[in-house]
Amino acid sequence: MALVTVNLRAVTSWVGIARLFAVVLSCIAFSLVASTGDFRGPYGTWCMFTWCFCFAVTLLVVVLELLELYPKLPLSWDDFTSAFSMLATLMVFTTSVVFPATFISSPCGGSKCARQAAATTVSCLCFLAYALEVGLTRAKPGDISSFLSTVPGLLKVFEAYVACLIFSLLDTYHSEAGLQWCVAVYSICFIITFLIIIFTIGRCLTYMPCPLEKMLVGYNALALGMYITATVLWPLYSFKNRNRPNPCGRNCWWDRHLGVTFLTIFNLIAYLVDLIYSTRMVFIRAPP
């Protein structure tokens, strides 16, 4: 019978400690919000899902590393943990902004509001714990053994996540061909970026007919050009001869289109930085 070995370094290293803090803080956050009973609607559901999802996956990562079971999994463990920590950082950050903006009103009083404020504070601390993990596991310059822990790899997770946020804000775009092109840009870039992440975690990139670094340079240049067109066309066709309604409620189309505009700019910058780093990986080699 095989003996299970215990790797205490999984919980005593700085990365392990950051993960333990993330587990505890995410658990406290969703427990506080659950105790209020006020998390209905799409935004409340998203916040609860984020805390529960991050808690469950991080706890699973800690257990698998503690018992040294992760080598048996058919995936690149370092890439998976790097991608997840980056994704969790972005998700918890978004939740830490969305939850108080949606559920905490001014003036704030009573035990319910106090628990919501405490959950927001704990969520912010959880974001810092995941951000610390990203910083601790990020690959050193010149090290590409774990692609998703490099700057281009982390940017891939950021780009895919921002695209998901854009999709969540889309409503009416069928009336203008320019808006349809922008949605096509978001969709095509998201699919390719998501496949790169999945293939990296699944160790499928070795079957690519060309080196990963050169492929990324070409794709990032194409995605950058496509996002430049979307950055120009989306606000042009969204706000052309259309003023902001007064009043403009929580689900106002004008605010949603403005959000898509800013998220498009964020992804444009991300793809630009991604292209710069990918180009350096190909043409500028670190000295041995």
C-alpha cells in the first residue's frame, strides 16, 4: 500500500502562507455576506460565486501540494497555479469593488451594514493575499519554464478576464456594423487567448508546428491591431448622436457602453505590453 507523504513546505513557505490567508479570508467574506441574507441579483450572485470558487480551488491546491498528489495530474501544475492565482486576484478585486457599490448604501447603520462593510474589508485583504501569491510565483526574467507565470502569461489571463467583463456588459450591438465588428474582435481574441491558456496548462503546446514565442508575437500584433479598431469604432458608433439619458439607472445602456469603452482600452494596453514582452522573449535573450 502506497504511503502518503506530507510536504509541510506547502503551508510554511511564503506562497503557502499567502494561500492559507486567501482560504481563510475568502471563507470569512462569503460567511459574513451569507449571514446578512442580502446577496440576491446578478451582482450578489457573482460576489458569492467569486468568494466560494476561490476558497474551494485554493483549498484544493493547498491539499494537493500538502499531500504531494499534484504530480499525478495530467497538467502543468505551475502553469495552473499561476493562472488561477492571477484569475483569483482579478475576480476578488472586481468583487471588492462591485459588492460595496451595489449593496452598501449611505448612510450605513445597523449590524447588517457592519457585516457588509466587514466583508468588503476582508475581501480587499483577500485580494492582497492573491496578489502577493502572483508576485511570489512570477517567473524571473529569462525563465520561460512555466509560461503562465511570466509577464506575457499573466497578461493572457488578464486579457481573457477583461474580455469576459466586456461580454457581461454587452446588450444592443446589432444595429450597427461597426459594433458587430467590435464584438467579433472581442470574441476572436478571447477564444484564441483562452485556447493558449488551456493548451499551456494541458501541456499541448509541444504539438504546435512553430515555437510558442514566435506564435505569440504574431498573434499579439494581430490582436493589437484589431483592438485599435475596436477602441475607435466602439465609442464612435455607441455614442454617435446619443446623449446620456437623464435619469440613467443602474442598468443604463449608456453606462454599460461606457464601461465597454474603458475595458477595451485596458485590453488594448494589455496587448501592447504583451507584444513588447513577447518580442523581447524572441529577439532579446537573457545572458546565460
